[in-house]
Amino acid sequence: MPLPHVLLSAAVSLDGYLDDTGPERLLLSGPADFDRVDEVRARADAILVGAGTIRADNPRLLVNSAERRAARVAAGKTEYPLKVAVSGGGELDPAARFWHTGGEKVLLTTDDGARRARELGIGADVVALGSELDWHAALEYLHDRRGVRRLMVEGGGTVHSQLLQRELADELQLVLAPLLVGDPAAPRLFGPGAYQRGRLALVGTRRIEDVVLMRYRPTAPGTGERVAPADRYWLEVACELAGLCPPSQTAFSVGAVVVAADGSELARGYSREGGDPVVHAEEAALAKTDPSDARLAGATVYSSLEPCARRASRPAPCARLILDAGVRRVVTAWREPDTFVAGADGSGVLAAQGATVVVLPEYEEAAKAPNRHLER
């Protein structure tokens, strides 16, 4: 099931702390970064925090800029993003500012937590998700029932840790402040536990006064039919590569990336790359890999268009090339239409040989974009 794009947002000291143990909240960044956060909030459909953040910080979580709120309304959105609190026990202060500022609020909790929250008179739509708090169910609810496509998560450390450990976070925006806390009793951003495999991809950095904003995306693919946030990241890369293709009236523009199980990029390619008028994206990418590389057996091929099952320009179609390389997992955005080949079914060829094909239709429009001229 589709889930929202989950963006984790946090500021930490150089030694990884979210705060100190003093009576006042430790300000880790300044006015320019606060304004950046306000801009990120304005682009979100919802802002989420855990119960600990409400108790510790008593936040309002508003879009403060009147201009940004007006722009949201002009775009057909609510003035403020939906505010979401998550609490297993439901024991929250009904007088907290979170419930009395901004627009619509929702509390995601358990069956027992919902009973307690209603008894306390929490000013929100209280939603019980079952006997235990299930993060996947929470995100499905926000996507399917609340129309949330972009979710900004602002804390605290336990919430950030759990979403990363469950491979449900698509992006981490981390501000590093030039401070040292050094107090083992202070809250840290990430707690112990089993996190995703591999390194995260650094996709952007920016200096903001005396702090540095770093943006990371997960890179380790899912397994089988299980979709991980990294699958969305790499499919986005494949769709961007399709935009590099020289236009053609007789072939699609496609991008492809080959990624190992640990998130290492093995190769990338795109249609008609290097001046070859008939090379396909998957073919171009696989040609750059070492056939003896043992990582190919556990790799995933990301292709903006379903790998071809038949072609006239070369002896082997891309589905065959993928199988011959030993790859048994493919993620694609768009099933091949009948524009050039009637009844194309590369997915069927792959599946017949034991490969898993995952289609993420939410990226279909991005895959089609460099091929709009073929629709005329």
C-alpha cells in the first residue's frame, strides 16, 4: 500500500544530543534555520510528534509565516498542516498548546490509549489503531484516510529511531549545531537498536548561519515484494536519468540503476547513452557491471519503464539481460504500453524465471514525463 513520504527533521549538538537537562529548552539553531523549518512545514500535509515531545517542549507546531499560510490556502490546502500526535498510552495534558493552536489535530493511539485520551478530554480526533501502536498502520491511516502525501516528523528521538528501525523514513533532514552537551542524562537523537543496512546517501548540504543542514536518503533496497524507502529513492533516480535521454520518435526514454543489497550503486544508464541510438537503459547499466560480481545475485534493478520482453535492435531484450546477470528483483514505475510492441510483458518474462517485479505506480507520471512527445 502507498505510504506518505516521511521526512524526519531534527537539530542536534556535535555530540548527538537533542537537548540538555536544564529547565529551558536548548536552542540549537537560530532565526534563519527556524524560518527554513517553517518553510518545510508549509510544504507538508501533516506534522507529527510523539507524546514525549509534547510533554517536554509543549510545542505549537505552526506555520508562522502569514505569506506561507496564504499560499497554502491559494493552492487549495488548509491554512495549517494537519497536526498529528502519537501516544501509546494516551496520557497527555489536554491543556497543552498543541491541542489549542493551528488547525485540525489527530491523536493516533492504542485502544486503551483512546479510552484514556477521551476521558481526559483531549482536543483532537482520537484514532485507535489496535491493542498496540503499529507505525505502518499509522502511516497507512494518514495516507488513506487523511490524504497525507508528505509527512514531516519533528520528534522526538524515540519516534525518529522507531521509524528508521522499521524502514519507514524516506528522508532525514539533520541540522548540526556547534555545541557540545556531554550529559549522558540528556536526550539523544537516536537510541540503540537494529537499523537498516548500508550507508545513507547524502543528497544535500547547506550552511545556515553557524549550523549545517544535511539531507540524507536511505539506500538499502527492500527484499522481495517488500517496498523500502530506498526503493522510492532509487526509482526517483531512474526517472531523473530518463530525462537525460536524447529524444526519439521510435523508442522510449528510460533510466535504470543497479543497486546492491547493501545500498551500493553498481551502475546506472539511460536510453541512447553514449551516442548509441538503440541501447536501452538496463542494457547500458548492466554493461558497466562486472559479470563476476557476486553482489548482482542480491541486487535490484530500478527502471523507469518495465524492462522490454522483445526487441528488434539487439539479440537479447532487457528482461533477458537482467536474468542472465543473475539479478532477481526489479522495481519499475510504468508498465510498457503498446506504443512500439503489442502485448509487451517484460514483467511476465522476469516472473516466469523466478524474479520479483515491484511496480510503484506513484512514479508513473515522472516516468512518462520525458516521453510525452510520443503521445501525440
